[in-house]
Amino acid sequence: MNVRRIAVLGAESSGKSTLCGALARRYDTVWVPEYLREFVDTQGRVPYEHDQFGIARTQRAREDAAALEANGLLFCDTTPLMTALYSRVYWGRVDAALAQLAATHDYALTLVTAPDTPWIPDGLMRESEEVRQQVFAMLVRELDARGIRFVLVDGDLPHRLRQVEAALKVLTPA
């Protein structure tokens, strides 16, 4: 079966995981959680610069594995592009291997979650409302610069689900 990967991008605490889980349930398929969260939980620390490529590579490998189980659609909670973006935020650069991996943004649809949900601190994973807004603006600029079309989803979860449903109908007409 041909699986269409849907990238769900956004800044921290913008509802990506919640949206992915709800979409997977709605479309009776699987989704790929953000590996960074698992990394932080298992390592007990935020990543260092030299960890970034491995995190992005693991994220992509988990997409590939989940695609074998997906039912037509695979919702991906972040992509290597976001890892590269955060590398720029924290270290001011992106190493060559990560940049190359992030350049392969080959998704059937890219969704961007608006930072309009309440910002909730989450231990080591969440920075601040200011960083969230900065990352959101950087993400939109990066997608525009790369010519990657995206759908901005906003509002509460039911509204976001309706927006994605409309985007998917355009992507895969019945």
C-alpha cells in the first residue's frame, strides 16, 4: 500500500503530539511520536549539538518503520527539518549531515501548528513562550524559503481536525 507521510511541524507546546494522536485515531492508522522527547527522558538531559544528527536520523528511521504499519496515512510528529531549525536556535548552525537529512523533506502534506494553545512548561523539553514564538516565525520563514507549501492549523483540537480533514480531501480526493 502506498503510504502518504504527513509532516506535523511546529514550535514547542503547540499541540503537535495531541493533533497526531487524534489524526491517527480518526484515520485508523499509526503516528510517529517525537523521538526527542524519548531522548530527553532516557538521557535525563537536553541534547548537545553532537546529538542532533542522531536524533534526526532516529526520527526518520522510526518514520520508515511506522510506514510499514500505516493504513494509507502516516502522521509524523516533527521531522529532521525541525531538528535542524532547533540546531540554529541553540548553536547558531546546522552540521552538514543534519542539513543534508533535513533537505529531504519529502512529505505529501506539511501541517504547521500555530502557537495559539497555552504554553505549558514541561521540564527539560520546554523553553519559554518567547522561544516558542521565535521558533514558529523561523519555521514559517524556512518553509517559505524552501518553497514547501504548508497548511497552518490553529484553534482548538476539533477546529484543527476539521482544517486537516479539508487539506487531506484536497490531497486525496474521494
